[in-house]
Amino acid sequence: MYPFKLVVVDLETTGNSPRKGEKIIQISAVIIENGKITDQFTSFVSPGKSIPPFIEELTGINDEMVSGAPMFDEIAPKILEILDNGVFVAHNVTFDLSFLQAELEEAGYNPFAGPAFDTVELAKIAMPSADSFKLTELSNTLSLSHVRPHQADSDAYVTAEILLHFIQELHGLPLVTLEKLRTLSVHLKSDLSLLFDEIVSQKQRHVEDLEFGLEVYRGIALRTKSDPGSCSDSFHEIEFDITKSMEKHVSSYEKRNVQIQMMNEVKESFAEGKHLVIEAGTGVGKSLGYLWPSLHFAKQSGERVVISTFTTQLQEQLLQKEIKLLETISPFTFQTVLLKGKNHYINLFKFEQSLREEDPQYDVILTKMQILVWLTGTETGDVDELNLTSGGQLFWNRLRHDGWHLPHSKDPWVTKDFYLNARKRALTADIIITNHSMLLSDIINHGNLIPAFDYLVIDEAHHLEKSARQHLGIVLDYLSIKFTTSQLGTLEQNQLFERLSSLMNAYEIEGNRHLFEIDALVHQFYQDLEEAMSVLANVFVKHAKKRTGAQKIQLRISDEMKKSRNWQPVHMAMERVISGMKTIEREFQDILDSIKKKKIKLKDSEKALVEEFYSFLVEWDDLHQHFRTVFLKEMTDYVLWLDGDTRSLPNSLIIQAQPVTVARNLKEELFTKKKSIVLTSATLTVSESFHYFLNEVGLNTEEIKQLKLSSPFDYAGSATLFIPNDVPEIQQVSNEEYIESISSHLIGVAEATKGRMLILFTSYDMLRKTYELMKESGLLEDYILMAQGITSGSRTRLTKNFQRFDKAILFGTSSFWEGVDIPGEDLSCLALVRLPFSPPDEPVIQAKSELLKAQGKNPFSAHSLPEAIIRFKQGVGRLIRRSSDRGVIIVYDRRIKTTRYGNAFIESIPSMNVKEGDLYDLIELIEDWL
């Protein structure tokens, strides 16, 4: 089948760097010949040193297992014999190959000189929508047996199976796609071009029909779009018991009265055209609680219902789980569509033209290859389906959809356009699923983005106020400003300006000024921008010096400060920048208008350039307007501040502005204009009242029906909240003393729970110091400590790794207080280091406090306390995720016991046992309880 032998290698080592004396402890090589696994060699290797505890925990390999094993130089000849005339293959080939080369060199042998394939690189191309390219996740996704992850024999064998799977997948791609992949593959890091050459030459020998459901258009293979049509079956009201149908189709389903109550209330609100707010505790079955009545109402009334979520995870869950279930059990057919902003969708014309550009940059090449494969499978054209590198995401900015600037007819891809297709499907859908950002954009654009609707469900509604503040606000970070403005470039740089000048010369197009004059303006602008950012950074540093010790700081810019002498240099420098931007924009707009008026018959590549330049000018104008608003105008009802790290200025500088309150905006633009809105979340009430939440979003308790549905879980029998009395009060000692005290306490708890512990912090600084103290104590050598911002990986990655290890401790801040789902025995102990009050000097909190004081209210009781209670409820909700879960919650902040307001936190969470005592009492409780 292939003219080469494939040798799939995996190593287990004592560490990452052979140069630092780390050694191989196990090696395995799987041989593939003629498309089949023919042999496997595996051996432990004596490292001549003890295996670190972390490696032992990760791999399961200990000193005893390698004690009688051969040294590497004893098996080196066998390894070289296996590799002879073969292709070296590994999952992250750079690591395995470089480590092996170092060991061969040390043993006195010549290094391996043959070609190498990287299955991580291959996975990114062949499976561009995979959630993760890690070996364990890929084997799970492909349902391959991987019995002992992190042992070389199991890892090598599953890597070989994954390699064969991907080769088979590539064979199934259309020839036209493979030929483009082959051309691009010469720029990859590993030698995969050999594989693409071989597959293409084999495909060319056997002419095959195009797979059903695929089409080739202008040289690119893509999936044929199905016509959404409309669900024309007439709706007949029939007796249908959703719970009986659920019992029949869902094996673990338990009838829940609270879920049925929720369904009835949502149905009634839509029928009566009234607003409704529901707090639905963990286990209520909230998603189906609103989805079924929404669907029933949509079919019965002919009115579409929009469902908005904050996170993409919930959107995916709704589509992949609840909607699929309803499609199975519903007595009528229905249509659901996921609708996002246009920049989520690929512009196929721009992508087609990018394939004709020779850009050898690695991330660009890899992303083009990923998109070519993805287009043969995607029905949506939504970038969220792709797992791109950070460089790939930058390249996507060139390809994303942002409407048409030239007439539609000039785009040869308009009939295949994914965004137009999504809009068309939305027009006939019964249910439209979107996110808060898209919903708020629709409000700002007066209903131009989502087809007209009057009925809306807002899930994760506790994020609505913050989402609205961010959406109506401005964020300008230094690196994004540099990236956006640098796309223009000068005449010496191969960027948009230089490319446009070539087009102008070719068609003898002239602007109001000579190109050299415009070039001088652009040069001057770049100089002015650098100077303005430098001046801004200097002002920031001057104020930062007043805050000793802090490196990451926020500086609020009030209207008074803008009028002060210290701000004048910033004002003057930014005036020059803003004036330069306006002039440059006008010059290029005139040039593009001239091109349009001349009605020149442009080549496709030239049309794509003009479209790209129009898109760029939209971004340029946005930036220009934001600069004007922030630096030249009075920002009444807004709070403006700078974020930055004094160690890396101006790169770390971020300029932010947000409205202090969005209550009026939401009331006028959303709640008064829609017939019925259902707001729901698991965390909306404070001491049984919705008052705080409703006030934040512009409603009062008289305007909306309120319903609180408690969790059906037995918290009294499954959870205990423990308040240690042998730690100091947080406000009576220094930060360092408090951290030392809780660190030693947490070590004792961790030993009692055998890990399985999530520790939540309110500040990254406290997290880092606690993590370091616990790690350096030497008492947790057998434990895996993972910390947000320290251990690499996203929240999802850290959570998965936490679940993988027996003795694991996870440290989290901010985003870990909600949305982390670790059911079962993987999580038995949740520790909250302090009550989650926002820092009083945060600019938004300061501005809200000033507003509340002006209204004669107490900022603490009106905002700080209820906000902290809702956050606390979210944190506590991490522990019990299923009815069978069991665990202990430890609250170290003694204010929950010693202050008048402390009881409000306990009253707002499900009723459970609350105990107080010292570390010995806590360990005794853990041993009895768990």
C-alpha cells in the first residue's frame, strides 16, 4: 500500500529535557507495513536515577519496575535496526525524536536521519474540528482502546491506530481537496508531504465518483447545502404527556414535579404575553423546562421563539442533547437553527483567493489545510467548529464574513454563502438559538440581525447585565490596536496599501493625493500612534508608583482627571492620532469609490483585495470612533479605566469603558418591546428575593412574575458546610499571614480527602502564593497540584486532567466559580478561601457605588453584598452536580459567621448541615462523611 515502513514511537521519560540529564524509562515502537500493524517492540529502560513522584503518578512506572531493565546503550542497536529505512512517527514528534537523538548521541551512535511524521500535525489537518489533539482525547473520540495512557506501549499502539485511521480518512477526501493539501504540505513542520504525495498518486490511478452530498465549485470541494424548506405539517393539539415519553426514551429519567411546574409556567407566560423570571436549582432540568413549552408554543402559534445563552457550551448542549431528544420524542416535526454574528462564518470568496497567495507562514498553511478538509464536512461554515491555533485565528480574521461592499453579483460564491444560508434557515425556524452577544447586537441594530421575534428565553440570565455592559462598552488593547493598524502598512511593506497601489497603477486610478503623500501620512500616523501609547503608558506608570507592590493594576480615568494638567499630553497626542486616522480613512475611501465608479472589470483576486480593504476600513473607522469617544468626549454615565502590567508596558495596556448601569437600556430596548421574555438561571435570588437581579436589568418586582424552584437534591443528606475556627479572620491579619494559615490547613484537609479537592480564590495573587506554599511544603509529594494560570491549559483542560488523577488538587479563580462540572467521586471537597466580594477599588464597582450613594442607597447592601452572594451560590453549586454526589464545603472566611450579613450567604444556598470546628474536627468529619 505504501512504499515506506512506518515506525510509531513513544517514550516515557523522567522529565522534558535530555540536556538537563533527564532519561528514557520506557520505549515502545509499533511497526506498520502495507497499511497494517505487523510488530511491536517495548522495553523498560534503566534511567540510572530515581523516578520523580509526578512521573510515577502520571505513568504508573516506579523505580522497582525499571530496576532490572537494560540501560539505553544496550537496546540502542535494536532501536536503530527497527528504524532502518523507516519513517519515524510520534504524537508530538519533536519531543520523542529529539529525546531519542540525544540518547543515541550519548550512547555513541549516529542520530536517526530519516523522515518523520507528527500525528498531532496530521490530526489538526485530518480532524480539524476535534475538541483536543491530545492522544487520550483523540482515542476517546475515535472509540479506540487506550488502557494505560502515559505508558509507552499503550500510547505507541493507539498512536499507530490513530495514524491508520487518519490515512483512511484522507483517502476518502475528494482528489481536488487532496491536490491542494499536497501543494500546501511542503511547508509543514514534519515530512507529511511524503504521505500526501503517495495518497494523491494512488487516487489519480483510480478515478472515483464524488461522494454523495459533496460538490466541487470553482475548484473547492464542499458539502451540498440542504434546502431548509419549511415544516409545513399543520399543528394539531393532541394529548401528549412529555414525561411519559421521556421515561420511555431516557433510561435514567426521573419524573420531577419542579420541571413540570417550570414547563407549565413558561407555557402560561407565552400564552398570556407576560414576562417571567425563574430560578431553577441544580437538578431541576431547566433546559427541557423551557425548551419543550417554547417549541409547543412556536408550533401552536406560528411565532418563532428565540433562546439566548451566555456560553457556547450550553448552546452545544442544547443542540446535541435536548434538541436531539425532542426530535426523537416530539409528536410533530420542527426546525431549530443556531444563529451567530456574521463574523463567525467563512467568506468563501476570500478563502478561494487566499489559496492563490503564496504565504509560507506555518499557521497560515496549517489553517488553509484545516479549512479545506472542514469544508467537505461542515454544513454551517461556523468557525466555532474549528480548532485553530492562535496564529490560525489571526488568519481567520482575513477570511471571516463581514457582509458585501461590492454588489452581491460580484461575488461568485454568493449562492454557496454560509451566512446567507443561516439567515434563510432562521426565517423558517421554530426555535432560534443564539447568544447574549448576538441578542444585544440585534437590539443595538434595531432588529437587523435576528428575524423578527416577540418571544424570548434568556438562559444563564445572571450574565445578562454584565454582557450588556460589555456589549455597550469599548475595549481597546495595545496589541489589537497594533495588529489592526499594521494591516494597512506603508508602500515598502507588502500589506494592504502596497497591494492597492499595484492595482491603482495597473488601472491608472488616481486619488485626491499622490500615493507618496498618502505614504507620508501613514508613516506619520504610525509615529504618532507609538508616541501616544508611550505617553499613555507614562501616565499609567506615574499612578502605578503610588501603589506599592502591585504589578497588575487598574487606573480609573474620571472626567476630572481628563481635565487635569497630567492628562493634557495624552489628549494632545491622541488628537494627532485621531486627526491622522480621519485623513487616511478619507483618502482610501475616495480611492475605493473611484474604483467602484470606473466600473472596471476586476479579476477575482482584485475583487477580493477591494473587499478586504473595505472590511479593513470598517475596522479602522471603529477604532477611530472609539478613540474619539474615549479620549476627546465627556463620557457621562460611563466608567473609563486602564488595565496594565507595569512589567510589560505598553504591550499589556488595555483601555476600557463601560456604562455604569444598563437598566434603562435593557428596559427600553428589550423588555418593553417584546411580548414575553422568560429569564432563567440557577443563581438569581438573594435571601429568597429576585429584587437585586431585577433591579440590575431594569425591572421591578411588580412587572414580572417570579418563580423559585429549589433543587430536588437532598443537600442535607449529601453535603456539609464547615467553617474552620482555627484560622484567623481575613481582615485582622496581613495577607501573607492569612495565606500561610490556610495553606497549612489545606494541606491537612488534602491528606484527609486524598486530593479530590477544588480550591476557589477571588484573586490570582492569593491563588499563586497558596499554590507555591503548598507545593514547596514537601508534604504533598504524592499529589498532583494544578492551578489556573500556572499549570498550562484552559479551564476545560485543567478540569479533565483533575478528573484523570486520583490524588489531585485544583486551584481556580474567577471562571472556576461557575460552569465547572465535576460529578461523582472525582470532587469530594470544595474549599472557598474567601467570600467572593469584588474589590472595592475596581473601577466599575467604584462607579456603581458613587451612583448608589447619589441615589441615597447603601452601596454595600444594595450591590456589593448581593453580588457576592450570587457568586457564592455559583461556587457552592460546583460540589453537588448529581443526586448521588456527596461532599464537604469548607468556607475559610470567618465573616460568614462573625458578621451581621454572614447569615445571608448561608440562607441563600440549599439547606444543608453547617458545622464549625478546628482542623481535627474537620478531618474527623471528612473521615466519617466521605
